[in-house]
Amino acid sequence: MDAGKIHRESIIIDGHCDTILGLMDRPMRPGSQKRDFFTRSDSGHIDLPRLKEGGVTCQVMAVYIEPQYKPARSARRAMEMLDTFYGLLDESDDFRLATTARDIEEAKAQGKTCALLSIEGGEAVEGSLALLRGFYRLGVRAMGLTWNQRNDIADGVGEKSGGSGLTDFGVSLVKEMERIGMLVDVSHLSDSSFWAVANIAERPFIASHSNCRALASHPRNLTDQQIEALAKKGGVIGVVFCPAFVDDNSDNVSLKRLCDHIDHIKSVAGVDHIGLGSDFDGFGAPLGGTDAPKIVLKDVSEMPKLTEELVSRGYTEEEIKKILGGNWLRVYKEVLG
């Protein structure tokens, strides 16, 4: 099979990145410099030229609420990040907002790049379903219910003292997200909160950037039982490139090891539930020199290497196209319309 041809033909969707933060002033991080999204850079992982080099059709961009903005300034910070994103749309017709699967298909047909918006941290809605609906009207189509901490929705994976699932507000929030057509993202939930979502979800839910706990013990990775439950509801797991999620031993981190996670999900739940969720710009960019840490890919421009590895492992063209974006597109059609 021709890996290059498969890659060019595929609708490629990356289910999670933190790039918007890199395009903003970050007063709590002195020395951090804003990047120009429209200029190819050697810093960070993603900009528009590198997205095009990597063949990505749709990049899911997170509105990540940093801890210093929680809880009182979460909605304000989310609005500031959305304002930064919309400023990008004003600068170029080559970069577009996607709110439906059709938007992504049209971007592919026209040779454009698009982005789907997701909130990372339900603190942004500040306990209000009205705010949730407001963010939906601003184009947000997915939300991670927590980051690592506990909030008024659920427990994050970093919460060690509790064993609770969803709060009453969390239950109403999940139901409202399903009603309006917004994807529920469980990637940062504690195990008990994951199961609370799985037990009440009536539509597909997602883990936008998680791997397999059977291969790497990070608590953000999913157990086989969780993978099965998510797949039973029709959801997708976006395999994450962050080294700590790929292998417990950093020396073993590689593209091949990431694809071991893809193999494992396929063996547990089938190929229809695998996607990409790089978490690019959400972890340290690689350093040069002989002491550089082991990585999966140096940045988004290297996405074709993933397709080459899947071909080498004997995946069919149909399976590869599903993993690269077809499975995300299926869920978007069902939930977003």
C-alpha cells in the first residue's frame, strides 16, 4: 500500500491540542512568548503551515482553563481564549471554524484547514447551564468535564481523597450537553466519575487524549474495562502523544510504542473506536542535542510517519482512514450533526 496516498486522501482529525494558550499573553508564566499561528515556527508543536505539512484537515483546539483562573475567573478566561481563536479566523480564510461534520468534509474538499473548539475544564460554565448553552452558541462543540482537580461537576483524576462520581449538577450538565449536541469528554475524569458518565450517557462520549493503562500505568490512561464501556456507547479514544502516557519508561517512548496502544485498543474494542488526540502544545516541545527526550513525533508536520507505521503493521486502508479521522467524523455526525 502507498502510505503517502492514503495520508493525502484521508480526512485527518487530531482530537486535542493546547495551541491557543501559546498564542496568548500568559502573565503567570514570565518569559513565555506568543507564537504567530500563520508562520512556521521551530517552537511548540502546531501552527498553520505545519498543520498543512502534516495533512491535518481538522484540529480540535482546547480552551484550557489554567488553575489560577479557577473558580472565580473561569468563564472570563474562556471568553478571552475564544476571542484569541476568533481573531485567527479574522486573519485568514484558509483557517475555518468547524461545528459540524459537514464543515470538516467541506474543508477537505476545498483544501482548507479547520478547527473544532473544545473546553478543557468544566469550571468554565461556572455552574450554569445557561453559560454552557452560551458557549455552544459561540461554536464550542465538546467539553472535558474536569481537568485534574475536583469541581462542581465531578472528580478529576488528580483527586485522591474522594470516590464520588457526578454531582447533581454534573448529571444535569451531561444530559444538557447530549440534548444540545455537545460531546462529553472524559479524558481527565477519575475512575469513579468515568463510570458515572458511562452509566448515564445515552449518546457516544469520548476520551479526547488518553491511552491504555494496560501498557502505561498513568492514571489518565483507560483500563480495558473503560475502553469497552466507551466503545459500547459508540465513542472514540484519541491516542495521546505525551511521553508519560505512552510508556512508564521514558526510554521506551516512540512512535512504535504509541502504535502498540492503537493495537491494544483494536484488540479490546475494535478499530472503530480509535482516533488521534496528540495533546500537542500541552506538553514540552522536544529539545535538540543528544540528550533530547524520547518522543512520538516532533510536531504535527510529522503526522505522515504515523500512517507509514500503520501500513507497516498491516492495517488496511479502510482501517487507517478510520484511525486518522474517519472514526471522529462518525461520532461528530451522530452527536454534532
